[in-house]
Amino acid sequence: MNDPTTGTTQGPRHRSLTRRRFWQFGTAAAVTVGAGTLMRGQFAGAADAAAASTAQDYFDRAAERCGDNPILTDLVAALASGFTVPRPTAPEPLKIFDDVAVVSVGWVSATAILTSDGIILIDALTSPTDAQQTLVPGLKALGADPATIKYVVVTHGHGDHFGGAQYLADTYGARVMMAPADWDTLAASKPANAPTRDIDITDGQELTLGDTTITLHYTPGHTPGSVSPIFPVHWQGTAHTAMLWGGTGLPTATADKQTYLSSAQSFSSRMKRAAVDVELSNHAFCDHGLERLEELRGAPDSADNPFVVGTSDTQLFMKVMKDMVNGRILLDQESTGTATTAMALAAATPRAASCGC
């Protein structure tokens, strides 16, 4: 997401939510999206089988899939037309897995993958100041040495993700990685704090550091060069596989939304093949991530990690995303059709002569 110019301050909602509760389906969810309010209805009990023909059909189906799941309702809200990016209170840094740490300024986060030979950092916060005053001390507080950052993987070319990358390159010698399309965009637009072009990410690239290999997949749509990683994580010694969707906010152009949808479809297939059972986001307000951080902080020895949601429910997350994107594409088309009809009617309606008053 781009750096918001407006927003509201909201701290994490400290609800006690376990993995089991996250993925229980209960009473109907009512979520305002696009052209109307989402209510469970025509898709009840048949979310996958029913054909959707209008934007509202897709929004209804997304709501049916969500139930009362706050992870999914947060996703629906973030993909809704007119969504305003909030400015939540920044959480304290936290190791969310044995080998993964999150350092956040509230509305955007950096994810550090801790390997046997240093750190792979996913995104770098919004600025050199964030990197120096938030990211570096945050890693140190968790016992991770920022001097061992070997790679900064920038998920896409927006300033809230690349802002601290050049500071880390200059200070610690970290290599900065981004997809060629977004390197090209930065070269043309020359935004503040843009890193010097370094390593081009290739689609499906495997990046190995020490005992850890992560896979970087092209998922364009949010930007032309958005990238989403899949990587191994461990919780209390048990192995899991995580995904992090690289760019959540929907673009304005319908064609770019269609690209986003295609990326979601291909990435969900890759997730399935990799048996992904952990869902993460670089914008933790999009997936109830801030609340899950606080739940984990309150019960660090729990066998239940709230970011481990299971393979079927990471797929459910992507299904809700695809429903919302399909709905937004149809909403664009419906809006265009309405505008065209109105223009045609206006052109065909006789007009009174001007009276000069």
C-alpha cells in the first residue's frame, strides 16, 4: 500500500483469539463493501458451487466465506472500495516464530527471517529514520544482530516498503532485491529514499542463506513488480510453511485489478503445492495481524501460534481475496456501464432552448 495521507489512529483490539476461534464459522458477518453491505444470504452453504454474475454476488460470497473470522473480515475491509488506511499504534517488536521476527511502525511491518548465516529481511519500513530508529533497535531487542542482514527483499516499489533499504545497504552492506518492473518504475519516478538498483528478483527464484531457502514469486497487480515470498518457519521446533502476500491494496485501473486477480490465482496454486499453513502480511491491519501479535505476546509458550492457520484456511484466505477482486472488477464494469447509459440518455433527451436568464 502507498503511504496514506489520511487515516485514523487505532490500537490493537486485545481480544483473546486462538487458532481454533479464528477459523470457526459462526454468525453472519456484515461488512460494508463497494456498492452495498455484505450479508450472508444466497451463498449460504454453497459458497464454492454458486455462480456469481454481479459485483454484489461476489461480495456476498466473500462474506459467506468469512463468517465471523476477523482475519478474513479485515481482508475484506482492506479490499473494499473507499477503504482508508489506518494509523494503528506501533507494537513492540516480537519473534512470531522461532526464526521469524516482526518489527513494525503500526501500519506497515518488516519481517526478518533469521537463518543460521544471517538475516533475510522482507521490506524495510518507510524511511532511513525508521530503519535507524525502529528497525535496528527492534532487531537488537529481540537478540538479532542487524549487522547480519544479508538481503533486503523489497516486496514492491512503494516507499513504505523500500524506505529503509538504502540505509541498511550503506550501513551493513545488505544486498537489496526487487523485481525488475519496480526497479524500472523507481528509476523513472526517482522517489525519495529509493535504493540504488542492486539485484533483480526472478519469478520463482530460490534465495538461500545458511540453512534457509525462501522462494520469491511474481504477483503483479498492486504494482507491476510485486513479489510474494513462501518460506519455512518453525514454532517450538515444529516446521511450518509461511506465505506473505506482497501487495494488498487494489489498484485503480480495471486492467491492473485483472492482473492482481491472475496473480492471486497463480499464487494460491503455488501455496497449495508448498503446503502453506501460515498466513502473514506486511500490513497487519489487513489480516488481524496486530491483534495476533498481542495474543502471541501474551502467551509466548502456547503450543497454538495464531499465525498458523492450516493449509485449508490459507487457501480460504486467497479465495476471499479472489472473490473481492472479482467483485471490484465487476463493480468497475457496472459503474462504466451505468455512466455510458446515462450519457446516452442525456444525448437523446430534447433540451429546451435557452431563455437567456
